[in-house]
Amino acid sequence: MRFLCLPGAYGSAKNFGVQLGPFAKHMEDRGLATFAFTQGTHEVEPPLGWENYFGSRPLYRFIDAASSSPDGGDVFEIVRRVRHIPRGLSPEATLRLFKPPQPVEFDWRSFRAALENIFKAIEDDSEIDGLIGYSEGAMMAASICAEENRRWEEAGVPRRIKFAIFFAGSPPLVAEGDGFAARLADEHGTAIDIPTFHVFGSNDPLVYSSVALYNACNQDAAQLYDHGLGHLVPRDADNVEQLGDTLSDVITRINKDAETSKEEELEDEVPAPAPGAQALAPEFVDGYATTTESSGAGSSSAGSTAETSDLDSRSSHGLETEIKGIAKIQVA
């Protein structure tokens, strides 16, 4: 499987390659995946006091939030407000607390352009069939998956993405009227129908956002993994090993299902023999396949070449209900 990887805000393709390095190397060494990296197009400066936190410059965002949002794109404003959120709310109810009381103007052109750029990156690499996103990149990846799902349901457009891994993600933004809106499960149900894997940390102040994304995905094909840390991509050996073991089973199953579907499609395309037609039996001569009439009365042949080509989820953030061996987390 080949993944297109999308960094978080104040990231870059280069820095995300370092950030994801231990996990990517482990997966490549096991022959499970290869990786391609992209980034946003809006160059940004890190917030005051965080100049050395995000890695070497230049740094980017997918969304031109500084000119589009009323708070000037201050991603840390959410973290400051989290401290005052009452406990016991659902992930979706928590997210709705950040909705402005009055409608605000937002320029969605940068978001549309970001989606188009990601779709182009997928189109330019025919081997890409998976997405990995971290933080803002996870939201963009989720939005791509939701848009592919919409196109599939409404117009039958085949989906390129078979699997997505979200690190510290948030629900997808989907087209609504002249703009976009977060697709929350308690309002709209399932937004992403493909298999998904959600990696989060129970000490992340934004953990409710990761769980809200999980809830918006097909519950029969979604899995959670809690690395027990904060808002980050785990790099320690234990977590990388456990992620590799779990994803090995998931990716193997997805690839097997894809091959089965491809074989079934090919079988459906083979025309049935006409009534009364004689069956042709294959013979192999000097490595080439030929066909002869099985009746043995005279033969007509044509040469042709043939080509064939447990999860151990942990949570310290609320109730756990076991569903098919997957810990479904509800924020208490």
C-alpha cells in the first residue's frame, strides 16, 4: 500500500518525513507500505514562543486561515478555550462549543484549492491508495475521504483511497451551501465508509476531536489506538512496534479484499459462451497458451500471452464498549 502523507499546521513535507520517520521505516522494513509526502501552499510563521518547536523553515498550512478566519488563524486559541470546557459532554457537543454564536464570513477558496491540490497529488501518483494525516493534515485527509465517498454515492465515481490513518484527527469538512461544515456523526451519521485507523493520545487536550472523527467513520471498519501521550505522532519503539503489528493485519486484509473484488470484476466481464458453442480447452506449447476444440475434430488455434498478475486499545478518557475486539471510546 502506498500512502500520501499530509502534515499538520506549521509543518512541511520535509519535517513530516522526519516526524513520521520511525513509523514509516518500520512499515517499509516489514514490506507493508511506501510513503509519499505533500504539504500546504500557504507559508506561515510559527506563533510567538514556538519558533523552534515545529522544525526547520519554511513552514506551511493547507488553509490560509490568517486571512480567512476572524481569529487570524490562531490554532492555539482552541487549546486555551479547552481548559474552560465542562466535563461530561459528547465529542460532538464539545466541538459545537467552538461554533461562533453568530454566523461569520469565511473565505473558503483556500480550502477548496487545498482539496484540489491533494486530489491532484493523488492523481499524479497512480500507486497511491491510502492517506496518512496528522492534526490539520488529518482533517484534510478526512475531508478527501468524505468527498470521495460523496462522489461514489452520488455519481458512481470510483474511489482511489482504500484506507486512511489519522493521527490526532478531527471530523471532515464537507460542502454545504456556499461553504463547508464539519460532518458530525450525531447530526449526519457516517461520512467516511472506507476502513480507517485512528491514532490519538489520552493526554491530548483535543482528544474529543479525534473521537468525533472516529464516530463519523464506518464503525465496522474503524479502529482506535491510544498511545497514551499528547497531540503528537508517536516515535517510541514500543508504540511503533504495536502500530506495525496491528496495521500488518489490517493492510493485509484490505489488500486481500481488493484482490478478491478485482477478480470478481474480471469474472463479471468475461462473456458467457453462445448456446451450442464448443468448449475450448487450453494447451501450452513452448510457454504460450493456445486453444483447441475439445471435441478433437480439427483445430483452430490462436496464440496469446497471459499475465496474472488485535488491536489492544487503551483509554483513560471515559467508558469503553467492546465491539468486535475494538475499544469504542465515549467521552464521559
